[in-house]
Amino acid sequence: MNPFLESLESEIALKWKDLLKKSELSTLVMSGEFDIRLYGLYLLETYQYTLHNSRNQALVGAKLDPLADIQYLKFCLKHAYEEAGHELMALHDLKALGSVTIPTPIPQPMPATEVLIAYLYRISETGNLKARLGYSLWAEDAYVHIAPLLGAVQKKLSLKPSQMTFLGEHSNIDADHIKDVRDMIKRVAKTDDDRDAIRRVSLTSLELTGSMLDNMASEYRLLENGKSLKYEFLNTLL
Amino acid sequence: MNPFLESLESEIALKWKDLLKKSELSTLVMSGEFDIRLYGLYLLETYQYTLHNSRNQALVGAKLDPLADIQYLKFCLKHAYEEAGHELMALHDLKALGSVTIPTPIPQPMPATEVLIAYLYRISETGNLKARLGYSLWAEDAYVHIAPLLGAVQKKLSLKPSQMTFLGEHSNIDADHIKDVRDMIKRVAKTDDDRDAIRRVSLTSLELTGSMLDNMASEYRLLENGKSLKYEFLNTLL
Amino acid sequence: MNPFLESLESEIALKWKDLLKKSELSTLVMSGEFDIRLYGLYLLETYQYTLHNSRNQALVGAKLDPLADIQYLKFCLKHAYEEAGHELMALHDLKALGSVTIPTPIPQPMPATEVLIAYLYRISETGNLKARLGYSLWAEDAYVHIAPLLGAVQKKLSLKPSQMTFLGEHSNIDADHIKDVRDMIKRVAKTDDDRDAIRRVSLTSLELTGSMLDNMASEYRLLENGKSLKYEFLNTLL
Amino acid sequence: MNPFLESLESEIALKWKDLLKKSELSTLVMSGEFDIRLYGLYLLETYQYTLHNSRNQALVGAKLDPLADIQYLKFCLKHAYEEAGHELMALHDLKALGSVTIPTPIPQPMPATEVLIAYLYRISETGNLKARLGYSLWAEDAYVHIAPLLGAVQKKLSLKPSQMTFLGEHSNIDADHIKDVRDMIKRVAKTDDDRDAIRRVSLTSLELTGSMLDNMASEYRLLENGKSLKYEFLNTLL
């Protein structure tokens, strides 16, 4: 382990803890006072941002300087390839929940999801392009942090594996990916600027993900209270 | 007045009220327990995002469809031109506060400022490009909402006009610009998609601005407690 | 006059001479064996690339480094603004030629026109962004070089001023613009890299414009021989 | 075989024939009056544009619409990955030619190479994004067309396989890639607009490649006549 990575991963773990403690979604899930529509909202937003992950990862490759480390270029393109289409698993899981007609076109992402997407595109084409590794570092290893939450959801809703393919698949491929990400950070994070950029993107993108989770909770409250036109198509799941 | 604009401007006013009520910066300012370094942080972040406003406004013009309304293209380019260099007023004001050595390069924007910047670039080059009008709609008219806050700061710190050129200038040019913005929205917001996009960007960018203001307050707390390396150069202002 | 500018403008003048000497369009026009459809093709392609000039000029502004010369930023945005909509004059002139129904959507640009457009976008967002000044340097001063050609066309076709607003307007505003461009080059072309980039873009964009003129001639030959489906709508002008 | 593909590949074959007939490079090679510096120039420019092929192929993936065919997204990212770093083989071959010190930074691409690069980026991020398949269609199958030329060069210069790794490798992987490209065109070229876009990019990019080959020949003439400062570092190969 290298000191930068060790220190950053500690910071990430702390931030996860802090974030889940303050999280509206966490509170909602732990209270047990939710139904399947909450998981529906989660899958919908997961579809929304996952769809862009392969694209913004590819963008890093497209924008890399001609003299950039060729192994980093290959890493970006390989990961972009491997992530392509994963969003369809989230959509599949949503359809597997029961009788639901997803509107065409699919509703716009929630504001906090749009902000996360915008941020990831920005850091994938501007400034120090090693920075996106900071996002991968926690995103490929998120499962352990959200496992308790997911466990509670799964139990409460009696979800079957066929309704959780997105999460299942990702917890499996994470083990490989996170190793690649750590190795690549060790390889390319050479200067203070590199390390600052990676750290900044890591913590900011995690913060924005926390906001996205909260946005799901607040939209669920609206839906529960009959005040959400946008997501009322989920009511047929009840 | 047209109904869409009227309704959106009411929503914006409500959101401002709500945002300032919950705002850490507001609380800090109204408590009177702050010093000139807080205004320094405000000017620094204002420099950071303002610098991009001219650029992302120009980007809308660069990305507009060949068949886009020529008056909207001209609007984008004219406003981009008129905003160019305004960030230098914020920097000027910072220097006018007293003895301060701004580091070279200028410190990175705060995370919440980076997120706002990222969001504005994203909506300026993707999707419905009329949407950025939603940002201009409140940004060109922000003065009235933050006037009480600014008044409190000015009074407490006994700021002179030469230390407030950014705010002074903007409150003057706002009157013209906001009229242009309203006229352009009336002209181009024709479909539900146009109106949704404008509304979404309006409310989301205002929300992100609120987070930026809060980030200033939290950085001030760190600085006050001697825990901010990044901004300790502002201590010479005391 | 500064030596770099003087030398580059000599090179441009030589290249114009060389280019017109070898030009198929030149040969065609000077032979007198053409009709109004050739001017129609010229106006159509002029519409196509001019439409992008305002946009790629704005793009330079949008992409300029935060620390870029503020006067250069303002120059880019002002010129982008002033060029916006000029393409409509070319379209107006085409309609003023007589009875012609322009297809909807307007036909794709000719290959050589697409290449010129692609090149101008590329150099407006990548590499040394002062380089686009090299294009403006000859483009704002093109009238003197193509005047003999235009004179021959005008005479042969008995064109009225109302059918030549694009060219008329441009020869008028050129006088101002070219001075701005020269002043800006003097101001910002400081390093060898700056001068190389400006020179390279100047000569390459002029070469591509020569190819575009030749493409007009070759398409005219096809049309004349009844082999152009794409432009046969111009036959009603005869 | 499908009719569109069959017809386009015939057009491409004809264009290759026509292009090589008129080509200055072809004339030069067939005359036998060239030396190793010509192959050096070829490798240098091959390095230059190949370096961008992986990047602009990835860009297509990054820019694809959320609802785009997932198989096309995967194709783009897989091919981008497989092309990454191939430019280094061209550089390797150049170094293997003998005693040569490549300047740092590597000289700018020739104008015609820059134009090709610019065009490929433009069509990879704008308009119908299936269009880049038109470039792959001939580029992955170029070997057969340039084989006679290459044979003449190899014979005249007594090149060893270790000095031709770029060409060797590509003739091997082409067989697989071209099949993928044809399959993908069959899959995604559904509308007239798709087919027009693919065809246009195919023929225009081939034309620009022809210009690049000619530019190599003209630079060789300058070098031969002692008039090329830029490439005189190749003289040590003699």
C-alpha cells in the first residue's frame, strides 16, 4: 500500500460513515417505513447516472494528452468498455419488480443526479485527467459501505436475486476493478497536483452521490404523500 | 408578463427565501460574528465562478444548432462579451481590502464552487440549450435577494465602494440584463420541453449557489479555528 | 507593422496568387463559360461555412485559459457577435437570384466545405488558441484577392447589389475587422509557438478554402452535365 | 453482403485506384528515386494520425446518445481500446531504421495530416455518429490497396520485418476488424441519413488520406533539395 492511497481510502471510509449517518435515505431505510417504490426510485436514478459512467470514462481517454501514459489510456478504454450497458441491468431490475410502465422518454434524472453527472463529465475532460481515478476508487468499492442499507431493503421487500442483478453483478466485478484502480493510482499519481486532483474528485463525487441518495428519499416522500406527478407511474408496483 | 415567467420567478423568490433561511452563511453574517476574511472568501469564490460565466455563455452560442433562433445566438454572444473580465473586479476588490498576497496559482475553487461551474458548463453544451436562460433569470436579478446580507456585511466591515466594485457594477447592469433575459425567455420558451429545461436549470443552479455560499461559511469556520492551510493567506487582512 | 505580420501577409498574398492560378473555379470564371447556377453554388457553400464562423470564433472564447489575455477573450466574443447571422445574407442573395426552391433541410455542405468547417472547429478548441487569428488575418481581407473573380462574375451575370449583399457587407466591415485582427496578433503573438500556430492555421485554412472553391467548380460541371441530383434545384434559375 | 455495403466498397476501391494513380507519393515510389527518408516521413506522419485514432474512436462512444445501440457503443470502446498505443509501433519502426534523433517535442504533423485529424474528430462528435464507421470501413482494409506501394518501398530499401511492425501488425489485425466493421454497418445503417453519413465520411476521409500521402511526397522533395529545416533530422539515416 502506498501512503497517499492509504490515507485517501481512510478519508473515504470516514466520509461514507458521516454521509450515511446524516443521510435522509439511510434514516428512511432504517426506519423501515418505506415500500417498493423507494427501491424503484433508486433503480431509476442508478440507470440515469450509470448510463453516463462508461461515456465519461471513455471521454478521459479521448482527451488524454498525446504523451500521456499509454497504460492509463488503455485502462480508461478497457473500463469504459466493461461498464458499457450496465445501466440496462438497473432497468431490468426495475421491470422485474412487478407491473410497471416506464414512461417514454424515461423521466429526467433528479436534480442531484444531474449535478453528479455534470460533475463527472467536467472532470473527465478538463484539468488533470488522472482525477477521475478518485471517483473510481470509491465507486468500485462502494458495496461494502452500502451493504447494511441494501440488506435492510432486501429483507424488508423480500427482493429476489433477479431483482438485484445490478447490485449483484457490481459487487462481483468490483473485486477486480478496485485492484486495477489502486494499481493505476500508484502508477500515475506522481505529483502533488495529481494527488490533490484525485483526492478532490474522490471526496466531491462521493458528497454528490450522498446528495443523490437524499434526493431519492425526498422524492419518495413526495410520492408517498401523493405529490409526485413525475414518479406516480411507480404506484402500480404497490 | 407571461404566465410561465411569472410562475418561475415566484418559485425563484421562494427558493431564495428558503435558501437564505437555512443558509450557514446567512446565519454567520446575521450573528455578526465574522471578520473581513469572510468577505475575502466570498470575493475569491466569486472570482472563480464568474470567470467561467462568460465562457459557458459563449459555449451556448458555439453549440447552438444551425437553425437556432438567430436572436438567441446574438443574445448569448452579446452577454458573453459583456460579462468578460468581470471576475477581475472581484479580484480587485479583494486586493483593495488591505494587505494580502494572493498565492500563485490562485487556490482551487471550493468543492461547491467547482460543482456549480461543472453544472453550468454541462447545461451550456448538452441538451436543450435554451436552459441556461434559467440561470441568467435569477443570476441577473440576485442583488435584491442578497441585499440584506450584503448590507450587514458592508456595515459590519465598513466597506468602501472601492472595495465593492463587483457588487456595485452588477447591481447596475442587472437592470438592463434582466430585461433582456425575460424578453428572450418569452421569445424562445415555446414548448413544454423548453420550459421544463429552463425551470430545472434555474432551480438547480440556485440550489448549487446556495451550497457555494454555505461552503464559504464552513471554510470560514476552519480559518477562524486555525485549521485552514489553504486560506491562511487571508489572515494578513486582520 | 511588425516583421512577423509583414512576412505572413506576404506569404498569404503569394498563396492567394498561386491558389487562384491553379484554381478550377478561377479557370471556369475566366473562361466565361458558366451561368447563374455557379454563383448559386457559391452562395450556398458560403452560407454553409459562414454559419459556423461565429460559432467557432465563440468557441475560442469558451475554451480560453482562465489566465488568458482578457483583451483577446473580448476580441473573440465581439467578433463572434458581429459575425452572427451573416450567413443569412448569403441565403438572402441566393433567393434574390430568381425563382428557386431551396430544399429542406438545406443540402449537406460539399466535402471540401465540411473539411474546412472541421478544421476551423478543431483549431478553435485545441492547441494554441491564438491560432485562429491566422484564419481571420486572411479571411477578413479576402475581398481584394477575389475582387477580379467577383467582378467577372458580376459582369457576366449582371448581378444587382441586392443579389450581392453578403459580399458587399463584408467588403465594408473588413476594413475595421482586419485592423482589429492585426492589432490583436501584434498583442498576443509573443512566442515562436504562437507565431508558428498562427502561420500554420493561416496557410492551411487558405489552402482548404481553395479546395472549397474547386469543389464548387467540380459540382458545377456535374450540374451542367445533368449529373447532379443534389443541386438540380438550382436549374430553375436558368 | 448487403447492397449498401457492396456498393460503398466498390466506390472505395475505385477511389483508391484513382487516388493512387494521381498520387505524387505513388509516382515518387514507382520511379524508385527516393531513399529511406521517405519511409521515415511516412512513419512520422503515421505516428501522428494513428495517435488520434484511438482517441476519436473513444469520443464517438463518449458522445453516443443514451438510447444508442449498446452494441455500437461496445464496438466503439473495444476498437478504441485495441487501437490504443499502435502509434508507438510507427515510432519504433522509425527508430529501428538507423541512427536518428527524433526532436523533442516531435515535429507538428504536416498540414494535410492535421486536416485529416481535425476531420476525424469533427465527425466523431457531431452529427450522425454512425458516420465514423465509414472511415473504419476502408482504413481497416487499406493494406490490400497500398500493398504494391509498400512492396516497392520494402524492396528498394531492403526493410526488415522489425522495421515494419506497424504495417505488419495492422495487416494481421485487419482481417478481424474489417469483419466487425462490416457487421456493425449492417446492424446500424438503417436510414438514408445513416447511409449518406457513412458514405460521405468514407470517401472524404480517404480523399484526405490521399492528400496526406501527397504531402509526404512534397516534404520529401523539399528535404531532398536541402530546403526542409523541419525534417533535416532524418538526414542522419542516409
